[in-house]
Amino acid sequence: MKTSHAKTNERQALTLLEVVIVVATILVAVSLLLPFLARSKTTATHVSCSNNLKQIGLAFRIFSTDSTDNFPMQVSTNRGGSGEFGLPSEVFRHFQALSNELGTPIILVCPQDRRIGAPGFDHLANSNISYFVGLNAQAARPDVMLSGDSNLTTNEVAIHSGLFPITTQTRIAFTRERHAANGNICMGDGSVNSLSGWNQRKVFPNTNSFTNWLAVP
């Protein structure tokens, strides 16, 4: 009986060659899955960022319904807006004016940005924001940019914190810092477009010489 049991265990054990084959198979499977998982993660964060901007666009729209169709940038601070804040260091003020509509400042950070969300609107700063503000955006103009990913390039030059004029001649794209050179843009009507670049004919179909100043945190 002991001899028979030993032979059975010997037959059930894997040989070294079989172990090598199993390990090699697992490694090949993992190497095939990794790119798929990476793409899935990138897609998920891109969608999450788009959802952030949809909530931001909705917050702007809700604010405008209580402010005669004006966004905070066109409303005085005396009436709950941010109209007096025009410096690059004060971009966060435009989002602070939306504290009631946004509910939380966490959605002001893109999932692929290294910035950290503020614990509350009282502590909000430019460093807690991933999105620009279109200072000239209007609720009645769906063709004007309201907000979007701030990792922009204009005419092939990356832009950083500051105020930047965007006209019909400005070529806009995104750096590879987030979403693999793709980006999300929220328009004046609250709609969000996910793009690899920005088609100026879509942004400014009938704007003539209209200039939209972007406040980038």
C-alpha cells in the first residue's frame, strides 16, 4: 500500500518542464493583458474627467438662471459673483462662487492630474484646480468655451498659469500630460466634447473677431 501511494503522488506531481510551461503561459497572458488594462484605465479617467466638467457646466448654468443668464465672471461679488477677480492668481475665485452649485471642490481636479483637491471651498486655490475658465463665456453662446482641461497648447506652445486670448486664428491642442494628448472642453451651453485636438470651425463658427480670454490656474 505504501509503495502504491508513493507512485500515485509521483504521477500527480508536475515535472520541471511542466512548471516552466505554466509560468511562461502566465507571463505571456499578463503581457497581453497589461496594454488592455492600461487603455481601460486611461479611458475610465477620461470619462471621469468628462463627468467632472459636465457637473461644472451644470453648476455654471444653474448659477446663470438665478443671475439673469450671467455666469459668475460677469456678476459682481456684491451679488455672489466673481466679476472683480481678473488676475491669473484668482482663477479659483470663479469656482468659489459656484460652491452652492458644485457641492464639493473635489470635482475640480482631473483624475489624471497630480493636483490634490481642496478639503473645502474656503481652502480652494489655483493649485486645487485642473480646469480653465472662459472669462467671456455666456449662457446664450454655446460656441464659446466655458471650461476644460488646462493642459493646453496654443499655436503649438504649452500654456501655463495666466490669461490667454483665444481667437479664430488660435490653434488649440492638448499636451500629453493627461489623457494621452486628448482633452475635454465644456461649452457655454454646458455640453462637453472629448477631443484629441480642437477644430476651430466648431469652436468659432460665427464669432467673427470675438476673443475669448481663458483664465488658466
